[in-house]
Amino acid sequence: MTSSDDRISPLHGAGGELMAKLLAEHVLPHFDKSSAGRIGLSALDDGATIQLPSSGELVMTTDSHVVKPIFFPGGDIGKLAAAGTLNDLAVMGAKPLALSLAFIIEEDFLIADIDRIVRSFADTLAGSEVALVCGDTKVMGHGELDGIAVNTTGIGIADPAISDADALPGDIIIVTGTMGDHGMALLAAREEFRLETELMSDVASIWPMIQSVLPLGGIRAMKDPTRGGLATALNEMARKSGTTLEVIQADIPIRGAVQGLSDLLGISPLEVANEGKAVLIVDPETADDILTTLRQHPLGEHTAIIGRVGTEYPGRVVVTTVVGGRRFMDMPLGDPVPRIC
Ligand code: MG
């Protein structure tokens, strides 16, 4: 049995003693001395300061997470919130400097679950030299929210930033691993399915892996294939650059279990989210070095070249199928799995 002390009450979001106690006991200890400047998290001031490096451009990104279920095979909403923001910075070529963490929590949410989420968020930041510098907590009543929503904003520094728009004809298209793991794992874990599978989300911070290839140069465009999966990422990159992205279906890495569930449910693994992968479009001169370096990283062991950039159909993605036919890979209307992140 849990007592009322073990659950979130409206007062936990009311800015008084109870909120201060929640932060002091369940949040701040995970981010001891976390700071990116003179005034850090523990100051509990109205804002935090960030010491800027002497060169480069600031990159800022924000993301809200409403994933269902909150705890899933391979991760939880805390890991997803940290990785999602770090990865958006990473694929801009930005070293993360500082993050914020804001919770909107439904009344009666278990405080033990807040602990798990915060610990998981903190563990995901470890190894990235990034500081949590500010946050916020609000509580909504029963039925006004489904458990918890988490918002994270991140600031990083890039020198220079890498966009997702600058693919050039002749460039090589690389993915850093198997596609569709997060989306299919979430789908399998949903209450309405309760499928017994070995599927695990790929959610992870890819910054350390991306950091290892940035010095090689030659990365023309980069993107994390989250909502809408690889199909959405490639279509956006093709449209923005006005090139044709030509991919070979047989070269796209997909786990057997992901393909199996995908066949069963009629959902393409190329249209569902990944949360620990990147798509890179690179200069052919550096493609081999980038491939080798990515494969040396534990998160990149299944890195593969999946195609190249052409000019035949500007703004479109063309797939060569396993039987040798060619067809367009269209932009999905949206991710077929709702509340995926
Ligand atoms: Mg992104």
C-alpha cells in the first residue's frame, strides 16, 4: 500500500515548502553542482547562466515527451527526454552545454516513479559533460493529464552547425544502425497488444558517437530519424536539398524481430521512430572513414551505407526494392504509432 506521502499532490506544483522538499529530495541530488556557468541549478534562482565558448554558434532545441507507456522495454520517459534533446543537438553538430527539465504531473502520480524518471534522465546525461541548469514542476488534477509530460530544452555549441538541407549529388547516405526499434518496441509494449517480444527501444544519447566523427569532416547533412522514421527523415532531406535520395532497401539494417512484428501489424519499420540513431549524408571522400569510425562505437556497430544522392527526381526518395524494382518512398502522413515520444 502507498500512503498519500508517496504520491504527487497539487501542492507539489504550488511553489511552496512541499515543492521545495520534492526537489531537494528527489531531483537535486541527481544533479549535484550541475552548472554551465556562474549560477547553476543548485542556486534555484529565477534563471541560470551559461558560460559561452569564445567561438562557434549557439544551437537551441526543445522537445516535449508524452510517451505511452512511461516505462517501456529499453527505457522510460526520463531517458527519452534526455536523449531526445541531446540527439537533436548532436545531429546539428552541436556539443551540448546545458539542458532544462520541466515536468507536468498528474495528481497522485507515484513519487517513486518520479525518482526512476529523474535517475534515468541523469544517467543519460552522464558522459556528455552537459549540465542540467533549470527546471519547472506543475501539477494537474485527476484526469486532466495522463500521468506525466516532460519538456526539455537544450543549448549546445557548434562550429559550424550542420543542417539537414545540404545534401549534394554524389554524396553517400549512411544510417547508424537498425531502423524501427523504438517504434516497434513501444507498439509491442502497449496494453492493447501486450505482445511477448524481445524488442527493445534503441533510446540512447548518440552525442559521444557523433562527436567521434565530427573531426573527420565531410558531413554535409544530418538528422535523427525520430517520429515518422527513416522515411520522413529522408524525404525532408531530399525536399530541402532539391536532390534525389536513392536508397537500396536490402542495405537498410532492420532487426528480424522488428521486421516480424512489422509484417504482423502491417506497419513499416521505416515509418516509425528511432531514438538512438542518425542519418548522415556525407562527402564520398570521407564516407569510408566515417563508416569505420561509427562502427567502432557500441551504438554504431550496425552502421551501413544505404544509398547515394542523385538528381533524377528532385525532392524525392527512390528505393530499389529487394526484387530489383524501383519505387518512390513517400513521406508518411505521420508516425503510425501515436504518443511515440
Ligand atoms: Mg531531430
